[in-house]
Amino acid sequence: MMPEASRSEVSVVIPAFNEASGLARQLHELASVMCQSGWRFETLVVDDGSTDGTAEVAEDCGVRVLRLPVNGGYGNALKAGITAASYDWILITDADGTYPPQAIPGLLERAAGVDMVVGARIGSRVHVPQVRKPAKWLLRQYAGIVAMQRIPDLNSGMRLMRRPLVRRFWKLLPAGFSFTTTITLAMLAAGHPVAYVKIDYLPRIGKSKIRATDFFRFARLITSMAVRLRPLRLLFPAGLLILAASMAAKGGAVCLTAGSCAAATFWVAGLLLERKARLERTSTS
């Protein structure tokens, strides 16, 4: 149970790489919202090796700045900020203006009784390029199968998290953009209560750093997390498909074939990995 005082103390961690153009506006809006929230807070900008004066802009706004010497990636910057933060509630958001600070009070109000609050980008104003929507939907459905529950937003960059729990999954959390996807699946698979709050998602200031090829990286990540955290959800259906294909090839006969042996191998491996995953989840709960 979190100490009573820490329930109203939050560190706002903002990773930033070459975001000087819109950072000052974002920080001013953030400060205004947080000062009215009733929470004690700090704002920590993690300058991820920027070359455009991002750190200087942040310093001029009077917030804490953590300078990383080289660009190590979104997840790496978040890890550095979470490590340096003063409080046990961590609120992450982006520096590019896509996540409106006005949505933050809704997340803070929902903190009681949960371990993570995700700002789900399903509000009335959501600016997502049309070309990305099918890929995002597919990834969200795949992740929902792994987690065995509906996930309104898999990788939102605005969320409130309990730092002690984030630290438990530290070794799983990658250096890149997959950080948010990973912590979502890890929290859900371990049975931690997660809440979702509708937020808007605005056009970004500056150039996006997400690429089309990131879809395949996210898909590989979800598969890897499935094998580690929910192996039966992946390996049992795979074994069933192999067995069905084997039976079809033999006219429906059930016999000792390479296909049925492969299916049995998938199932046994799934059972063993599921047992291991349950032991790991128990040790982190």
C-alpha cells in the first residue's frame, strides 16, 4: 500500500529529443494545470541528446532538466527520468504538443485504487494519420488477445504509473518507443489494476519520429511478451493449427506424424512456459 502522502505527489517526466520549437508552450500549459491540481509536483525534462537547444528552452522555463549526452531512445530517456524522479507517482507525457495538459487532472483523479492510469486516445479530437490506423488497430487486437482483455490504447505516451511497480519490470522495458507497449502488457499480465481515461490527441509540433517499419517491431515485441507472460495464449492455438493442418493432409486421420508431434511440442512448451510465467508474475506481485 502506498503511503498516504505520496498519493498526492507526482513527478512529471517528459522525454524530449529536438523539441525546442514547441516545448515552452507545453511546459507553461503543464505548469498552469498542475498548480491547480492540488498535487505536489515536479517537472523533469529529459533532454535525449538534442542538438536544437531543447535543454536550454526547458531550463528557461524553470523546470528540472536531465541532460543525456547522446540520443539513446524514448524508453532510455524515460528510464533515466523515472530513476531521477523525486516522487513515487510518475506521470509521463510528450514534448511535442500531442497530449493536452488539460487531460492530466482526469488521470490524477482516477489514481485511487489502481497501479496505472492510461490516457486512452479515444476522445472527441484524435488526430491520427489515416495510414497508421489499420496497423494500430491490428496491434491493439493482438495485444488484447495476449492480455485476455480489451485494451483501449496500447501505447499511449500519457499515463500515470506507480514507480515501484515500473521498477519491477525494469529489465523488460526497452530503450525505444516500445516502452509504453511493454509496460502495458506487463502490468496487465501480472494482474495489476489499470484504468483508462479518455483524452484527445492533437497534431504534433515538429516532425514525427515514428516510422512505418515500427509496426513490425511492435508486432515482434507483443509476440515476445506473449511467449514470456502468456505463452498458452500463443502456443496452444499455434499447435492446434498445426494439428488441424496435419489431419487435413492425412484425410482426417489422427496418426503420429511430424505435424502432430510438432503440435504436441507446442502444447508442452506452452504448459511449461505458462508455469514459469505464473511463478514470475507471483514473484512480482
